[in-house]
Amino acid sequence: MRQAQSAAISRKARSPEASELRLTAADAHCPVREGEFWTARQRQMHPLHYAVSYRASFKPELPDFFIRRCLDEAHRRRAVVLDPFGGRGTTALQANMLGCRAIHNDLNPVSLFIAGARSHVPELATLEQRLAALPIEQGASFSTEDLRRLGPFFHQQTLAELCFLRNALRSPEAQEDHALRYIGMTALSRLHGHSDGFFSVYSFPQISILPAAQERNNRRRGLRPEYRNLRQRILKKMRQDLQEELPEAYRRSARRNRILREDAARLKPLRTGSVDLIVTSPPFLDKVNYLQDNWMRAWFLGVEDEAEERPPTVTQRLSVWQSFMGRVMSEMQRLLRSGGRAIIEVGEVSFGGQTLNLEEALLAALPGPDRYGRLLAEEVLINRQRFTKLANCWDVTNNERGINSNRCLVLRKAQ
């Protein structure tokens, strides 16, 4: 069985101690503000934000807070907001909701598909008509390997219907068929989960667990995959996600988005000084295996080989992560206009037997001034909140275990 693997960057030299790679906010003369700056309540923004779950994504309230704070309303229509580690596209989508043009960058082709589908959302009536015209129930053939990998999750007729949609999405015409791509994104969000609204037998909703783990779950629960009609579930989900009308600001700005697949430290297609605001969250060392977590989505989109060619940068070495992020911040320094800001959301991770606040590693890696200007550490903003039931899935308890806060380093470009 194909098993997606994260690429770990390594160095032969021994890593310095963590303390040598950290700089506190006080040492950097950077003020710290702490509190609950946005709500801890779930699903308070437009339902389109929750159309697809994605591991390690932040709440849309985070980019909403910083876009409103850093860009006045009159400026937003002209503003460009960048997320170099785009994930499921939360920054880009909320930027569009507020009237800003967005640039979404990520190495994972699953991320690029989601961002593209949410940049061109047809009216619900158009989507319903397009779905009705798809002969999904006729299904399509699947390979013995597909059955071996996916049989623990799906009834064979469900799998045949998935293969029909998979083939449709891979056709040359699909690139310009925005309705089909949005339908495909909705199907992507329903692949596996723990209720009847998903296509699979009872499984984990946020990540694609491996087939052997699903087989164990089935035996433990005494389950066998039963037929789940794709059309009915896609239609219900689309109506749920588009129950609120999309604002005109979104319609106007989203069609001007750019979607890139570049190294975040070298965004060559973007002009110097062309970005007004950056809101992003990089990988937290090796805490998330993005490829393995999305293996079934990559299969459905037919991009498994593409994903493994350029895997996300994940490392166990703090010094390597810090060096990479130093290059990323140098690129931010180039791209931001004078006075523009970059917000880098990180968190608390367990490292070397201690809790490491990653903004300290970022502060120590800030680039010096160059011909593009200089990035100044303006503040560290720590958003603490009471966790809701979703956190229980990850064994996170309030302010005791797991990543307990959004730690946002705010940088400003000065000439």
C-alpha cells in the first residue's frame, strides 16, 4: 500500500540547544498582549469556511481579526493578502469575504484544489442543476489495489460512484467547470467521518487514517461498510454550506485570486512590494504529517504522485526549522510594501522535554535589513481560549495539554 511520508530535512551537524535558538519577546523589546481576541465559539463565520475540515487549520476569526485591524475598509478593495502556507485556504477566503484579493500558496495539491474550488463558487441553483446532470449512480470501475486500500471504508457501489466522480474531476474539461469542481470539493469533505452524512463506514473525520487502522476499527465495532448514496449527501452538504448568501465583496474579489505552488521561501511569481498583509501559520516542526493525513483526498483527486514529488517541509530539528523560517521571513520582507505587516501564527510544542513557544525561535531568526527594507517585531499577540468539544478529538484539555493558544508574531516592514 502506498503510504504518504513527510519529508524530514536533516543536517549532519549536531543541532544547538533549544535555548541557543530562542529569543524572548522581552529580549527583542517586543510587547506581548494576551487575552481572548476572538471568540472561542465554533462555526460563527460564513458556513463556506467549514465546507472542508483540514488538519492544523486556524479559525477564520484569526485572519478576520488581523485584516480588520491592519487594513482599513476603504483600502481593502485594493489590498492583496497572502498566505504562503495556505492549508485549506482560511486566510484567502476571509480576505475575499472582506473584499481583499488573496494569494494562496501551498505545496500540497489537495490544498490548491480546495482553494481553487472556493475561489469560484457558483450559485446554489447552478450547482444543483450540474449535480442532477451527473450520472453518478452508474459508477465506474476500480482496480484491485483501489479495493484493497479503500474496501475497509466503502461499500463497493459507493466506491464505484466515487470513481465516477474521480474520473470526471480528472477530465480536461473539469479545469474550467467551476460547478463540477465545487461538487468535487464537497465530495472531498464527505469521504470519511463518524455520521451517516459521510460516504464511509464509521471513521475519523478530520484525517484519513490508514486502511489497517480502519480494519481494526471495523472489527472492534462490528461494522461493515454499507451503501451510501453520494448524490443525496453531496446535495445536503452543499445546501448547508451555501445556506447564507455570499457577500458581493467575495464575488468581486475571489475571481482575482492567485493560487501558487511554490517554496514559501522563494515565491518567484510575486513582485517585490506587491503584498499588503500576510497572515499565515507554518508547519510546527514535525507535529503534523500533512501527506499521510490527506492520502485519501489525494487519491480521490488523482494527485498522489504529485503530492509526493514536492512534500511539505517538516522537520524534527529546531535549528533546521528556524533556518527555513528565516528564509521565509526574508521573502516576506521582499514582498511586503513599506508599512505592510506579516502575522505568523505559531504555538506551543513539546521539544526536548520542554514546552517551546515557537515565536521565540522566529524572533531569533528575524532577517537583518537589506535592500528591500527591514522587518520589525511589532508585538506578540497571544490568544487564549477555552477549548470546545472538537479539541477532545486531539486529546487537548484547556490550558493543560496540546497546543493551548494562538501565538501570533506581528511583524512590520520598515524602510
